Amino acid sequence: MLEKHYDPKSIESQWFQAWEEAGQFRSVPDDREPFCMVIPPPNVTGMLHMGHVLNNTVQDILARYQRMLGKNVNWVPGTDHAGIATQNMVEKFLRKDGIDPDSLSREDFLNRVWEWKEKFGGIIIQQLRKLGCSCDWSRERFTMEEKLSTAVRMSFVHLYEKGLIYRGKYIVNWCPALQTALSDDEVERSEEPSNLWHFRYPLKSGGHLIVATTRPETMLGDTGVAVNPDDPRYQHLIGQTVVLPLVGREIPIFADALVETGFGTGCVKVTPAHDANDFEMGMRNQLEFITIMDKTGHMNENVPEAFRSMSRSECRKAVVKAMEEQGFLEKIEPHTVAVGRCYRTKDIIEPY
């Protein structure tokens, strides 16, 4: 006798188990037209959310529709390692339990990550089954499996040998807290109050010009000063050099259309290794690229000894103080700047 009300708990689990045991979702190559899908693997950083539910429901509808058309449907399930996101989650849980992640050896930390994967990866797969997803569950995969990792390496080598990809230095959004590069959509940008510092850069030929910057600490890595090619104020200086304060390095003055004549004084310091626009100008004008920070955002051996090992914020204060003491500080103006922060840690992004 049919129940008055539909009871999903008793009905759905029973029928899903029956479908699996009967091999309804298995896919073995035969003479039918194949239809293959690889599930966009959910990250093993927790459990499924409503977006996953909607996404996988649409996929399941498509898979079942193609089966009804007589095709041999192979829907491959799996989960994704999401390395940095998973590391961040594991570290949060370790700290919650009073464990400093940095106190663990690499091997111990990796074991914790694999434990996390087994726990939440298993939950995700069970949730997908609970939804009734008609995947071929015998083909379940994880992106860090040895065969899949090998396939990725082989693909990159193949693309490299065909000349379609290359490896080289490029400016990235670097998160010092996670010590990883982030894509543009992983960076949260907002307007924040700051200052515009005006510094005097001595001309080699005598006198000085004034540059304006929102990041005094990066001046230690300057390799040029840029002006707009149509700015009449500085035409006579193009091709000359200045002596970089605090460092003593002689750097060129050049023209580049990327410089806005209305920003600051119209003269901008150029630090190709720590600014996206400066990177472009550095490439176009064959400037030297000097990285002045390590991966944690602390000043490295490429800066004067007095500033080494300082954090970015400490170095900013120290540079401004030194510039003032040596007579190179013209003035400081309040200024609003666009600050990029890591969407996971909220740490300020370093162009690197």
C-alpha cells in the first residue's frame, strides 16, 4: 500500500542502492554512441553547498537524458585537492585545537591534510550519492592521485614541447601569509586612506626632481624614473639619470605613455619587480628587475643593511624617517589608495 505522504528517507536510499547494485550507472565501452562528462570536482575543503547541489542536479539531468537517447553515458565523479584552500582550512582547525602548524614537520602536516581529505572528501562523495547523482562510482578519482598528477605533468610537457607554453618571470598577486600567487578574482580590492609621499631624487647633473609614491618601502628596488612623453615639464630630463636616495644606485629617467601627467608630480618611481604597471614599463624599457622582499613580505639582501629583515610596514616607516633625516622628503599628502587583500587571509597582496 502506498504511503499517504512521500518519504524520501526510506525510498531514495533504497532505490539508489538498487540502481548501483544493478550497475545502472556503470559505463563499459561498446558499440553505442559515447557521451562522457567529468564532474567539475568539488574542493575537499568542507561539505557541499547549494551551488554544488544545483550544479550537480543539472549534470544529472543531462546524464539521464542522454541515457534515454540510447547513448553510453560515462559521468566520472571525483574531488579536487584545492591545495592552498585546504591548507588554510587545516591550519585553522589545528590552531583551534591549540596546535601551531609551523611546529609540525612537513610529513606530519601532510598527514593531517590527508586525514582532512579522507574525512571531507568522503562526506562530499556520500552527499553526491544522496542527491542521486548517476555517476559511474567505480571511476571515482581524486586530483592528487599519482596517475592524475602524472597526466598533468605530461600535458604540460607536451604543451611546452609544442611551443604553446613557456616558463618565465611575471608579476603576480602574492599573498605573504599563504606564500602563494593568487588570481585576480581571489583578490578583494577596496579604497583605503593612506598618504602620498613626495621625495626628492638628486639628478646626476645637479639639482633634483620630485617623485610621488604611495609605497615608500619599494623605492629601495627602484630601477628608473618615468615621465609622460608629452609632458613639457620633463622633456629636457629624458635620458638623464638620478641617484637613488638611501641606495646610491644610478637609475635612468625615461618616457612612457603609462605615466599619468596629473598624478602627483608627473614623475613616478619605477619598481618593476613590485608593481604591475612598473613591470610593464620595465619590460618595455629594458630596466633591471630587483626583488627586494622575500616570500613572507620581509626585506631581503637586495636592500641596504639597515632595512633588511624588516616587514613591509616597518620598512615603510623606516624609509620615510631616513628620507626626512637626509633631506629627501618634500611633503606628505593624505591620499586614498586601492588596496588588494587576499580573500582568504585578508593579508595585503604584494605584487611580486
